[in-house]
Amino acid sequence: MNGVRIQSFALAALLWVAAILASGTLAAGEWEGVDKSVVEKIAMDAGRPPRAPYVDTDRGDLLLFMFLLAGACGGFIAGYSYRKLMHENKKRA
């Protein structure tokens, strides 16, 4: 039990240090991200410059609502699948 505590503490400390280091490098602006460094470069090479999105989620709470909707749909599907897999298979046996 004591070994598990030490491992948990070491993992938490490692994650904390990684988060501190990542926040420092991200704040310095050294990392661009995949969209800018890869996808945008390939699109420009193919002759497809960036354009405005069809659905602008930067205004208001539309993005939060979309996450809520996706989570609700995912939860419904997971619950239905769990019921179908676990409870209906017991009835057949």
C-alpha cells in the first residue's frame, strides 16, 4: 500500500512539473500548434487559402452549447448501449 502512495505522489509531481513547464513554453509563444504549422502550410501549398468558417463559434455561448449537445448525445448512446449489452443479454441467457 505504501508503494502505491509513493507512485501516486511521484506521478502527481511529474504531471505538476510538466504542466508548469508547458505553461511557461506556451506563454512564451514558442509553439504554434498543428493547425498553423502543418494543416495551414499544406493547404497553402495546394492553393487553398484560409477562409471564414461556416458556423462561427467564437461568438457567445454557441460552442458551449455544441459541447453540451454532443455530451448529451454521447451519454444517451453510451447508456443505451450499456443497457442493451448488459441487461438484455442476461434475459436471453
